[in-house]
Amino acid sequence: MDSALKPFRILAYIVGVMLLVLVTCIVLRYGFGIEGPSKIVSPIHGFLYMLYLVAAMNLGMKARWSWQYIVGVMLAGTVPLLSFVFERKVTRRVEAELAAAPTPA
């Protein structure tokens, strides 16, 4: 489970930042008629979000979370700033589960 946490954390931050950049690009596109940045950022964000979904699913399966919790974590990447909040929440949960787990002899 620990091996799945690091990729999830990295991708949660990257997707969160890219979503903020994407929102800025959308404001530029529809508010000011500047289309160039959104044409570049949109597919990059989409690809990184797919990686985030895989990382969240991988972590959720290894941690044996409920499907509802896994889907909630996955959807956190669609709301600006929420991926940062869920990254902290998930990290605390996984670290607590790892600390409570018996160590192999």
C-alpha cells in the first residue's frame, strides 16, 4: 500500500495544479478570446487525469477501500483545489492504516 501512495500523492498535486492552469486557460479562451493555451493544456490535463484515476484506483484496491470512497477520491480531481484536500486526507488515512498494521516478522 505504501508503494501506491507516492504515485497517488504526486499525481494529485500535478492534476490539482494542471486543473487550476486549465481553469485559467478557459477564462482566457471564453473571457478574452485567447484560444491557444487551452488547446495545449486541455489534452495534457486529460492525460494526467487518466494517470491520476489509475493511481487512485491502484491505491484504493491495495488499501481495500469501498467503491464509494474510491470513486469519491477519483472525482476529487475534477473540482479545483479539492485534489489537494483529498491528497492530505488520503495520506493521513493510509499512514494511519500502515501504522496500525502489524509488522511482518
